[in-house]
Amino acid sequence: MAAELRAARAHPGQAPLFESRLFPAEFGGRTAKVERLARRLAATAVERDQRGGSASAERQLLRDSGLLSLAIPQSFGGQGVAWPEIYHLVRYLAAVDSSLAHLFAFQHLQVATLLLFASIDQQRHWLTRTAQEQWFWGNASNGRDTRLKLTRRDEHYELNGVKSFCSGALGADALMVSAPRGHSSEERTFLVLPTQREGLAINDDWDGFGQRQTDSGTVQFENVFVDSSEILGPSGASPRSSLRSCLSQLVLTQLYLGNAQGALDAALHYTREQARAWPASGAPEARDEPFIQQRYGELWLQYRSAVPLAEAAAQRLQAAWEKPALTAAERGEVAVQVAEAKVVAARAALEITSQIFEAMGARATSSRYGFDRFWRNVRVHTLHDPIDYKVRDLGRWLLSGVPPSPSLYS
């Protein structure tokens, strides 16, 4: 571990220091395993971000870690870990490699989708295989992309069309797919497919300037056979099943905060070790400059203000997840806290990942450090759905008492 730590610290742009203020180790008996995985991802994070494409070797590291089954109940061979710990782990990994943390988080989102919409027999079949065979799940469930059509054919179904933003699809063992049900994009049916199914083409065409190794390209379906047993329930059928959008929104929140953590940690290390004081400051070192100290203090306050909201939302979501009969009002309380956490985290992360350069100076913009990746990752992900609508939802709730309505994004 000591050798790995020295290697991780050798390049200030490649790995955070895992300082206790930013990275508390609270993963139970998994702490050493998680830290080892994070350091291995960090060692090549800058180079891989610049290269883009698929990180097949790093995805294998996730498989080998044994962490892909965290959300799977113990009754199906998984570990049955609560959502607050999973979210904490996502945030921790996002600080060093936001793309791989994204894939890791979406693995658990697909597991949650099975738990929310599949029958007990379907859960047993798909989740047991996932745990036993270390399956990686991808998705083709972008609700706003309605180009995919599910058609009934006698005793089976058939899929034709395209889905975009299919994170994790390339290299996955199975896909969570959604197709419109009725005339509204809000109404959709989930189904599961092995990725080797004939007529299924997963394209390596993701070209966003952030989250560059999330394998989030397009998936094409041409006369793809779907067995009736592969059809899950419709979305939004109950307050509990509509928790899926809350789960996914908190995934984004953790990715924002993880990038903010990583940016702050890397910037602090750079400022201590390489930054030079401005001549007019009269300070011997950059760390002694009062304006730099003030800037870091301000960024720290933004980060510290966002984290408790995210953690409180995760705890509230867990409480709702454990209720066998969730009411609409209880679901609304979860949605309010998730919206609060997401807005504050997004604003903090955008500010932190941009403002670190004011503290580090011009030399820190060199591409060899890759400090810009934190901002690029956050900028791409905060456009997933408009923050303005979250703020509007909160204002409406304050004025009328009406919580955010269950939707694809709330």
C-alpha cells in the first residue's frame, strides 16, 4: 500500500491525497479494498480522460473488486448494502475517476430498477446471475428518447429503433431498456436484455467533452426478440416504484460532489507543492498568501454546505426504500430533499471546479495535469436535466405545499 500511495502522489494532477477532511474512510470491512481500487483508477485517470474511449481494463477492476453486487439483496447472493453507503462510495470514487464512478453507480441503479419493477421470480433469475457471474449492467433507458418501439408479436415482443445516452452499454453483460408505453414519454415499460441478443448493436460513439469514459453512446435495435419473461412492470405505477428517479438524481448529486472533492484535494496539493506566491503579496509561499487562503476557505464552505444535504437526502431515501407501503406524501418528502441536495451540490461543484484555477495560477492550466477534467465532468452532468426546474419545484412546494411530481427527473 505504501508503494501505491507514493505512486499516486507522484503527479499532482493524477491522484488526490485522500485527506481525512475530504475523504473519510467509512466503508466498514471494505475500506482497504475501496482505497486500493481508487488508487489504481487514479494512477491513469488523467491519461485516460484525455484519450477517451472505453476503459475496459478499469471496468474489469470494478468487476474484480466484488463491489458490483453491493445493492443486490443477500437472499440473491449480493451484499445488501444500504444506499447511503453506496452513495458515499460513488462520491469517493468520483473524486479520482468520475467516469468509472458513473458506471459503478449506474450498475446499482439497474439493480434498483429490477428490485422496483421486476417480479420476485425475475429478480431471483437476473440478480442471482449478476452476483454469481459478476455481471456489469448497462442501460438503454433514456426516457426522453422515444425512438425505440416495443411491438407485440404473437407470443413474444420485438424492439426496433435507437436509444441515446446509454451509459455503460458498451462492454456490459445485460441492458436495462425502456420503451414508451402509450403516448407520453413519462409512461414507459422496462425490460431486460442480454447484450449478445441478435439485432442489438452497441455503438462506441459517445463524444461528450466530460464523462469521457462512460460508454454512453447509442444502441440500435433491429427486430430484436424480447421474451415475455424479459418484460418488467411499467414505470411510475406506485409511490415506491417512482423512487427510481430519486435514486438516479442522487447518483448525479454524488458525482458532482465527488468531482468537487477531487478538484479541491488536487488543487490543495498543487498549491502546497508547486504554486508560487504572487510577487506583490509579500508572502514567501503561495500557501501563505491571504487571498489564496481566503479563496480556499470560500470553496471549502461551499463544499461543506453541500455534503450534509446530500447525506440527509440519502438517509431519507433509505428510510423510504425500507417502507413496504410508501405513501405519496412520504415519497414527496424524499423528492424535496433530493432536489435541495442536487441544486446545492451542482452549484458548489461548478464553482469549485472552476475557481481552483484562481488559486493555483496559470501554470496549472497545463494539459499534463488534467485539472480541467473536474469542471468538464460536472458541466456535462449538470446539464442532465435543468437545475432551474428543481428550484422551481422547491419554490412551488414552499408556496403551495405541493411536492415535486413523480417524473423522469423528479
